[in-house]
Amino acid sequence: MTGIRVSKRAAGAFSLEVDLSLGPGATALAGPAGAGKTLLLEMIAGLATPDEGRILLNDAILFDGQARVNLAPVRRSCGYVSQTDSLFPHRTLWQNLESAARRFARLERHRRVAEAIEHFALAEAAGLRPAETGPAERLRCSVARALIGGPDLLLADDAGFDAALFDLIRSHFRGSVVMATRDLDLACGAASEIVLLHAGRALQRGAPRQVLDQPATVEAARLAGYENLWQGTIGALDRAANASRLEFGSFSLTVPYLPGHLRGDRVWAAIRASAVRPRRADGPPGPNVIAADLVRVIERTQSVRLEFSGPVVAELPVSQFAALSQMKNWLIEFPAEGLRVIGFQSETR
């Protein structure tokens, strides 16, 4: 168990205020650049000092501002993989690993290095200096170096991990992992818990599916990848029909009944671009279907982003867009299962 309650005022007006308890397994710190992910990892690793607070790792105190405890990085049992290449450039990959294992006796050091070379598929590059290898080999070596001493916690700072490398780590390392990432797909697939960070604050935390499917605030919805966010009011509430009508100026949406709220309450609705369904204007009408003008088309590697008046953003596979690309008039459907209602605020309370 890792307990973190820290505050730190950094350059300019930025400050970090975090109070978290992180369990075993992998935790993903997800958020944009400047959210405080790197600073938080550096404070856990001992590379930055909080202004105040406490950091615990497996009940051992790493930092306590009030008690003036601040363990050196080498005493924290943390392996750290930074964003930038931190390997010694004048040493081979083997020598980089040897350096990280220098506290062990010679035979044990050799065993650990050989095992890391084999596990992280570095045999062909082991005798080369970092500049003579590719980025994938350097990253695997950085991970192997961070783990070779047997830490209790691995810290990975947006270092370019992918699912394959993470699987390799988990097959070799049974300790806890805290990784900073902007890749929600990686966070969802690799982590048992996600913490959404924004402007130095933890907005929401929980199981990946719960956080991504049930954002608690508008800012959390933005971080969770909801491209469509509209603020409006509750226009009607019908308990018998289990329906509520949300008004957004130029259009309205029907969602399930919202208990505990009144007509006129302000509300936000969110839906991912991939859940929006553009279709032909001559198709049958239905609930949560509006007419919209196509404003812009943006080609991507495997999809097409469509920007409509409203504003509304949709994303379609290339093949699906090809069948619709000649249309002049568009209807847009917002499936009820894709809509999320967040950020209630009553005008009367």
C-alpha cells in the first residue's frame, strides 16, 4: 500500500495538492501535460521534495514534513523510468545494468544482469552503447535497470510504454506500478486503477471502466475522452415514462429519469465522438436524432473525424465514412447508452 498526501508549490502559479492511497497492482496517473504527473512521481522517488505532507510505501515512511523525514532516493525501494533517456551514454547496455546492480556481490550481480538481458530481449544489443541501439532497446534497458535491484515500487513517467512492454514487466515484476500516461487505452488495459489528474488535483479515481464510463465532473469527462459536452437545462421530468428532456438551445435530448432534480436545473451531457451515429437524412426519425450541417472532415490513420454544427463531433471508421461521404444532408443520432449526464446544478437550491 502506498499512501501519498503531499502539497508542493512549483514554478509560477502551479501547485500540486494530492491525497491518495494506492493499492497493489498498477495505477495509472492520467492527465494532460502540466497536470502534475511527473512532479508527483518525482516526489515519490525522492527526486523532488514536497513542501509538506507524508509519503508511505508498505508502511515505511519515505517523507514526513512534520517529522522532518526525507529518505534519499537510493533508500526508497523505488525503480524510476523517466520520460527522457537516462542511460549512461558512454557505457554499454550490459554495463548500465551492472551499475544499477553494484550493491550485490559479483556472482549475484552477474546473475541478475544476465537474467534481465534475457527477459527483456537485449542479448543482441547488450554490448552496444545506447546511441548504437534503437529506442525500443533503450526503453527496455531502462526498465530492466529500474527493476534489477528488486524495488517494491516501479514508477514510469510517460516513458513510451505499450501493452506488450507492460505485459513483459508484469511477467517479471510482482510489485506495485505507478505510471504517468496520456494514453487512455494503455491505462484502461494495463492498470487496475486510474487517477485523473488536472492542474495539480486528483479529479477522480477508481477502476478504469468505472472512471471512463462514469465521469463525475465535466473536467473529468474531458480527460476521459468525451469530445462532445453541452450545457443545458432540464426541460421536463416524467417519472412514469422514466424519461427526462434536456434542452440545449438548438436541440434537445431524452435521457432516463433523473431523480432528485427539478425542471430548470442546469446540467451537462457528454458523449464520445465514437458513440455518435451520423446517418442519411432520408432514414426513419427516432429519439435523440437531430439534423446537422457537416462543417469539416479530418482524415486520420484508421478513422475519419466529422465536425458538425451544434457543435457535434463524430468519429467513423474509414470504410463506414466511405459509404456516407457523398451525402448532402445529415442526421445525427445520440444513442441513449452512450450519453452521460453530469454536473447537476439546481437554479432553486
